[in-house]
Amino acid sequence: TVFYDNSSDFLTMSYTTASAKPVVRKIDVLIRQETSKLRSIYVEKYEQRKDSSITTKMVWTSGKSLQVTTVTGHDGKDASSTIKYVWGLE
């Protein structure tokens, strides 16, 4: 799907699958409409293992950072970790 937000001037292109087969389940790409510059990319993936599941959410923000959040589910309990890489500090 493609969505344009007048208030923020961002064009969002989204891909989401309803199928349980692909590891990558969702991708969002945000572009500033006026300049056509890429703002961010969001990717969500899901892996089912024998005794656990792993959901990984990654957000790359152009010229700023990459954040990776991992949620591991095992025996009805979730554990999560977040790593953020930042560059271009001013």
C-alpha cells in the first residue's frame, strides 16, 4: 500500500504479508514527498523455531541511526533486547 500524509509531507510505502511462510513480514519505507529523500526504513521479521519464536524489528533512519529490537518468546514468556547504533552526532 501507499499512503501520503499531508500534515508531515511523508509518503509511506508498506508491504505486509498475511502468509506465515516468509520470514520478513513487514516493510515500511518513508520518503519526504517534496524532496524525494528517504527518511527511514522499517523491517519486521518473524522466525518460528522448535521451542521458541524470534521477532526482530529494525528501524534505519537516514543519516542518524539503526535500531534493532529482538523479542524472543519461549514457554509463554518473552525476553527483549534493543541495540541502537547512532552516527553523525552533532
